[in-house]
Amino acid sequence: MKILLIEDEKELTRTLKKGLREAGYNVDVVYDGDSGVSLAVTGRYDCIVLDYRLPKLNGLEVCREIRRNKVNTPILMLTVVDSVEMKVQCLDAGADDYLTKPFSFSELLARIRALTRRSRSGSNIIQVEDLVLNPSSRTVTRGGKKIYLTPREYDLLYFLMVNQGRVVTRMEIAENVWGINFDRGTNYVDVYINYLRKKIDHGFNKKLIHTVRGVGYVLDVENRRK
């Protein structure tokens, strides 16, 4: 699999390139926005890792140009600003996901795997075991049986599924599902996780939603971290 890394921080670039190659990826690197657009449009990549702050064109401009040229390669945006407004800008510009610096390399790999899984499927359909979510129609099935979810339950399930195998904290869930106005004094996250479990796991031998004590939740075939 081939990744385009568009990042102007030389030390970070060397570290990421080395780690991605050790993880089995082929990596092309460019250090400015213009070159990034050129390679993204003319080359064939499985994923683009794009920094927000770049010379010549910033990450948002690069992202828009890539999408304007009808390139649908998944884009993971790297930002130093951890705010809802920044995340919204990245997604509206055409990014598929975002990651705030500093980040762990294992999380970067997990995000890349999630994006490339969706891309290889030939559609936006996300599947974990026999649980299938179709973002286009906002429908969910398990074992071929349709599952009816409220809009909030759907958003929560979507967030868990695109982060399959990664433990997400309650605060991560709250920020991504409820947004900036989330009341930290509530137990909405735990309540809605229980709602989902009743609809997703009840009656099935394999449980997919797991609690990681003291950390948060993970959606996977099994809980690898108890």
C-alpha cells in the first residue's frame, strides 16, 4: 500500500516515513502544498497524510484542490489546533479524518487502517464482523437483520466503527458525537453505550462493544485490552 505524506517538519517527516515503512507501507514525501497537490492528482495512493500548516498552500487549500480534481483518495489531516472549529474546517474542505498533534504513532496507523479499509471496500460501507453500516443510507444491519437507531445512536455507532480496534475515551466520544456544548456532568455517553449494546449485541454470541475500565470503550470482535 502506498501513502503520500505532505509535511514540512523535516524531523517529524523522517520519523513518520521510517515508521510507516516499517509498518509495510510505501511512502512518498513532499514538503509543500503545491508539490502535494501535484503528486496527489497525478499519482495513485491509498491514503494521503496532510499537514495543515504548509508553505505555498496550506492544508485546507491542498485538500480543496485535491477534491476539485476529482481525486477521492482518503485524506488524514494533521493539525496542531484541537478545536471543534478546526475539525469542522478540515472535514468541510474534504478531509476524511483528522489527528491533533502531538499524537501517538499507533493512533496514526489505526486511523490510516480505518481509512484504507473503507476505501478498499469500493464504497463508504463500514463492516465489523457481521455488523454493517452504510453512511449513504444511514442504515445498520447485523447478521442481515436491520437495526433501527435514533440519530444520536447512529452517530455514536459510526464513531465507534470508524475507530474499530482503538480504545476511545468518554471525552473523545462526547466531543465527536455531542459536540462542543457537551455537559461533562452528565452520563450520556454511558447511557447511549447501553442503548447501543441492547440493539447491537443483544442476542448475538459475539459481543462487539467492550468496556475498557478506567479508559473508555472499544468496538471490536473481542476486547484485546481488559
